[in-house]
Amino acid sequence: MTDRFVTRGFVGRRVAPGEADLRSRIAPGQYITRDFPVLSAGPTPRTPLDRWSLGIEGLVAQPVSWTWDEFLALPSREWTVDISCVTKWTKLDMRWRGVSVDTLLEHVELQPSAAFVVAWSDGGYTTNLPLPDVLNGQAFVAYEYDGKPLAPEHGGPARLVVPNRYFWKSAKWVRGLRILDHDEPGFWESLGYHNRGDQWREERYSGD
């Protein structure tokens, strides 16, 4: 969860004239921030790592899950990406380490009808994505930010990160991916946020 109940404003710093070369990296209507704002809809879950797991379920031949130690043993890599929040801030060159969703999906056999993903989290949060939006290196489950373990207020111990969509799609405190043959709106999508959330098309709210 990255956003408060529907709000159309975030006061950030406009791009200065000397930063014109960065404009191509900033989606329409966004402002650069140097901070990492914390926006959540409820209390911060704090699941002990010995009780944490991450699973894939739904339209797979056999569900799979990993303990924390098993998850950390999966092949990982670093990403440096730009993140845009629906509340209009953009932070450039955010450094993460995590496991690609592609790597996770290598451990399951998807059924032919698989078309959508619902990420679900501690605290009851969910968000939906078309399956193609998380494949081919477009999404990962992060457990480090800026060289340190991901802090709980930013979604730690692990969060989904989908840089090509507004940040509410990057589910904090992620615990699983549910594979479906149909679209199923998640928490913010059911409260008026756009179903897809493409920042380059300014898909902020239903009807945009």
C-alpha cells in the first residue's frame, strides 16, 4: 500500500530548467522528489521472518511457496529504476535488490488460461495486474533498498516492484501471487483508482 485514500495532490519540487535532460524520464503530471515518501492506508504489518512465506497459487499445476531463507537463496539481482506514485511524486534512480517475477514463475507450470495476477499482502491488501505486465524483467520482489534490508514502512521484508506502473501496483508486504484467468480489481482499484495504472498515460483514476 503506497497511497492514502483517493487524493489528487502531492506537493513536490518542479523540475528545474537545468534538469531538462531528465524530463524524458518523468511521466506527465509528476514532480521529482529526493525523499522516499511513506504512504499507507493502514498500520504497518511486522511479520516475523520465521513465519514469513511467499507463494504462487491459482492457475498453476502445483502451488509453490518459499520460506524467507529459501526466498533469499533464489537467484537475485540489482535494479536501478525510476518510481512514480499516483500522488504525483517521482523518485529517480532507486536502487533495489530482489528476485525477478520471471524467476519465481520458473518454479510453476502456468495453465493455458492464465492471464492475470493478483498480488496479496499482509494486512489484506491486493492489487491486480495483467500477466504480461510482470513478465520479461518488468517486475520483481525486492528485499533490499539502497543497499539495506527493506524497511517495514516501505513494504519490508519484501514488496512487489513494478516500475512501469504507478507505485500502488507495487504491493507492500507482499506474501503471494494468485494467477487467474480473469481480471479481479484489488484494494485501490475497487476504491476508484485506475485498473491498469500506466503512469505514461496518466491512468490515475477510473475514467482517466
